[in-house]
Amino acid sequence: MSSIYLTQIDFGTLLLLILIIMLVISLLPNLLKGEEKEKRQQPTKIYSVLSCLECDYSETREFVPGDYVGKILENRKCPKCDSLMYVKAIYAVYEEKTKEKVRI
């Protein structure tokens, strides 16, 4: 029967063992958190920010399919100066999920 002593392990094997241990330690929090993780939350509302090409007028409306940042809206005129408007930004609003506590 042969026994492996610490002095018989070469440097490469020791380095490999240390790297594996470090990898397991670094992944452990993610593995534990994965059980609590829920499905990715879908946005509650998506909005487009419209701005005038000529003046400082800006407004927000609900996102319309086909909107993209930089899109010039041919059918939308600025109420201040009657110039064309464009999509300046698009953003989503997420609803806070509250965890329900179960009472026994």
C-alpha cells in the first residue's frame, strides 16, 4: 500500500488544487443565491421620451412598437414651435415585487 505524503506532491498538482479550491469558494455565493433567484422581472411599463428638433420642448409617452432612439417622428409636431419631434430616450419602469410572508 502506497501513501501520498504532502512532500511527494509536485508544485503543479498543488497549484491546480489551490485553483480548484479558489474556484469553488468564488462560485459558492452564486450557487446559494441561485435557489432564491426568481425569473427575470418583466418591465411594467415602457416609455419613450420625445424631444423637439428645434426648441427645448420634451414629453414622455408610452412606448410604441417601432420606436428607437433617434427616430424622427413625421406625424408628431412640437406644440411650441411646430417643428418635428424625435425619440430622445426609451426607458422601462419595473414594479417592486414584495415578498409575501406566510403566517402560521
